[in-house]
Amino acid sequence: MNNFLKKPQLTACHECDALQIIPVIQMGWKVNCVNCGHLIMRLPRHGLQSPLAFYLTVLLLLIFANAFPFLSLNIEGRIQQITLFESVLILQQYHMGMLAIVVGFTLIIAPFLEALLVIFIVLSIYFHWHFSWLKKSLKWVGKIQFWSMLDVFLLAVLVSFVKLTDIAEVVVGTALLCFVALVFVYVYSLRSIDFGWLWSHLRQWESNNQ
Amino acid sequence: MESSSSMGIEQPMNTVKKTIYPRGIEHDLISCHCCTLVMRHSATGQFSCPRCHTALTQRKPNSIQYCWAYTLTAIIMYIPANLLPIMTVSYLGDTKSDTIMSGVIYLASHGMWPLALVIFIASVFIPLLKIGALVLLMVSVQKKSLLYKLQRTKLYRMTELVGKWSMVDVFVVALLVALVQFGEIASIQPGVGALAFSVVVIMTMLAAESFDARLIWDAKQ
């Protein structure tokens, strides 16, 4: 399998345009720009299996975090329970549709899309499926990843938790535990994927075909 | 005496600092924005990348104009984001509007210093820092400054990294609004300030994205 970078390849750093050659490196290594230190390429330690394993876990935890109640609040016997999606819907009820779109996209749509696309891309590279969608999804996945803000939301949960303990009893839901696990896995999964490296796989296919 | 001392100063400058690496723009090489494929520009005469079909340009097109537009929008929206309430809390008949700063002051006055600090850094300090950094970067690129290229690149990288963390306050509002729905006992409504603030964050993120750090290194004597 293409488990490491086979050929040295010419690159121009995306932050300073310095020309340099990425040497043949082993899995788990990374390459920084000689001029400005920009991270040019980082190979995951276990090849294509790393992003696959991480993102499958992310997908599973995402499903759990969205399916179960997230937090519940208990004021004098009255219980208010929400899931992640409901919190987006409630914003919309207050005529804050734009805000609902922002929150819904950064917390639900973008992470789901990212996980699904990465799994699709890695599987099709691994099994040599030549879908016409492959290049498009590889092109879009980085842009979607930019807008996914799961890690920020964890901090927001902590803050609102402390704010609410003053007024009422806060009960941690199943989904919140999944969410904490999700954020930790997600932060690691970001380190396990390198789009430049995935593109170099596609380049190898093309040179094989010619 | 004089020559030896100047030698002593110049030698490390030459060997360590003044290493000049060949750059793509000087060798007619263009790298794809999307898939980082490097190719010879004029020879192929192609307008899109043969591998991923992204439009080929030497630098991000109109980078500085886009960046200024986004940053100015962020600066304008920063005013309502801080003046208008981000949420309205009604608790046992009392109604109180919270702006970002009043939230920080409330937390600090109730002895929750670490939390107040987190919110202050994420919602007040980081957006200002980002806007300041972007303005500095754009002005220095437009003035074709030769100074501190490496440090400015690092500043840009930091701006990019830190960007999304300002969304904390918006998410806190979303969570509180959704959770505290107890009719007349207690309820929280979102305010326009939260929307304005999320626009500030998104605009600064877009500005950082549209800025091309290679422009810093393009300045020549």
C-alpha cells in the first residue's frame, strides 16, 4: 500500500512561496517549511488507517451526541431538557434564524459533513474506487473543516454550566458525556489527516494510469 | 580593529539570517491553492489545475481588497456587538439585558474570576487583537515593508488559529436560551448583539482566510 511518501516532491510553501523538496519520509513524520516553519505535511502514524479510525469514532460519537438529551435543567421540580438540535430550533423561534443557521452549521452540519467526507475519501483511496466525486469532496472537505467548531462549543458548555449552577440544578445528559469524548477524539483526528498527502495519492494514480 | 569588529557582526548575519530561498514566483512556478501541486505556469498556459480543477493564480486574487472589506465590516459590526444586549434574562419578574461586557463584570463581581477571564479573553481581547493584527498585516503589505517578515508570518498564523474561539459567547447564549425556558419563573431571550457578534467573528475568520501570507514575502528592495 501507499503507506508513505514514495517519491520526493517539489513544493512551494503556501505561506511564503519558498521552493523546496519534500523528502521521502516515514509515517508519523512531519515536514516544516525551511524558510517560515509552516507545517507543509504531516503523515499520520498508521497511514490511511489513522484518519479512518478517528473519523469513524467521531461519526459515531456525533450521532450519540445529537441523539440524546444534552443538558437538563431543574428549577423547583420543573425540568427542561434539550438536545443539540433543539437548541438550534429554539433560536429560530425567537426570530434569530441567522444565528440558528450559524450555530447549526458550525456544530451539527459541518462536523457531520466533515466526518462523512473524510471517511468516503479515505475508503475510496484505500480501495481504489475511482469516483468522480472524489476530487470534489477532497476539495471541499478542507473548507468545511475550517467552519466546524466543536472544540469551541465545549468551552461554551463549561461556561454556561457554571453560570446556571447559580440559578438551578443542572443535570448532565448522556449526550454531554459523548460530546466531551467527541471533542477529545476530534482534536486528535485533526492531527491525523493531511490533505496534501491525500492529494499525492491521487497523483500516483494518475501517473500509474498514464 | 574596525574591520575585525564589523566582520564579527556581519558573519552571523550572512550565514544565519540572510539565507534567501528560491521562490515560486521567481521561477515561473505556480502552486495550486487547493491541492498544492506545483507546475510551470507559462509553459502549460492552463487556467485551472490539472489535478483538482481549481482556478490557477499566483496569489489569492484581490487578497488585500477582500481582506480590507471583511475587516472593515468586522470593525463596523463590533460596535453594535458590544452595545446591544446579547441576551435578556427574566428571572422571577425581573428583566435584565446583558451585553458582553456586563456579563464579564457580573461574573467577576460574583467571584468567578477564571470564568470572567476566559470570557473576556475570548470575546473582547481576541476580536480586537485579530482586527489589529489584520490591519497591521495589510498595511505592512501595502507599504511593501521589508521588516520582520518571519514575525509577521507568525502573527498571521496566530490570527488564523485563534479565530474561531471568539464564538464561545455566541454558543453560550444559544445554550442558555435553549435551556432556560420556564415561562414566568425564568426565561432567557437572545439579543441582536449576539447576532452582530457572530458576524464579527465570521468576518474576521473570512478576512484571515482571504489574506495571502505570501504577499509578505513578495516585498523586495
